[in-house]
Amino acid sequence: MTERVDKGNLYDRLNMITQQTKALVENMEILQEQMNSVLKENAELTIENNHLREMLAQQNVKADEGLSDSRKNLQKLYQEGFHVCNEYYGKRLEDDESCTFCLDVIFNDQRGK
């Protein structure tokens, strides 16, 4: 004996699944638009970051040209991750930390020129 399928219930379930699928497709399209926007912004920021790094490197080269040997040694220590300022001399710099006092010790004469 086969069980009878309620045709109304079957149609309602199919309709519900269709609506859920449409909603899922809409959400996927929104998500795709947001992802494209984020990827575009990321590409723009990467390009800008590269340009800024190039400019910074050029400025460092210009600044290095006028440094005395002792200041170049201080700069090398600073680039290796150590403070060269009076207050924190010899202490390690945190990751990607910069110290205005150290930069002042290294480049003080250069800024006045």
C-alpha cells in the first residue's frame, strides 16, 4: 500500500525551497559585489603603498648621502632594531616601531639644512 502524498504540502515545500534559493542567490550577488569592492580597494592600496615605499626609499637615500660615518653607524643600529636615542639606548624596538627621538639623533643635522 502506497502512501498518498499531500499535493498541497508538496507544492508549499517546493515554493518555500524556491524562495530560499532566490534569497541565497541574492545574498551571493551582494557578497560578490562586496568582495569585488574590497579587492579593488586592496589593489589600489597596494599600488599606493608601493609608491610610498619608493618615495621613502628615495628620501632615505638622499638623507644617507649627507650623514657622517658615526651617524650612519647609528642609523644601521636603528635599522637593525635598536634604539639609539639617549632615553632608550640599546633597547630593542618593538615590531615596526619607530622612535622620533632616535630619528632626531640620526638626522638632526640634516633637517636644518
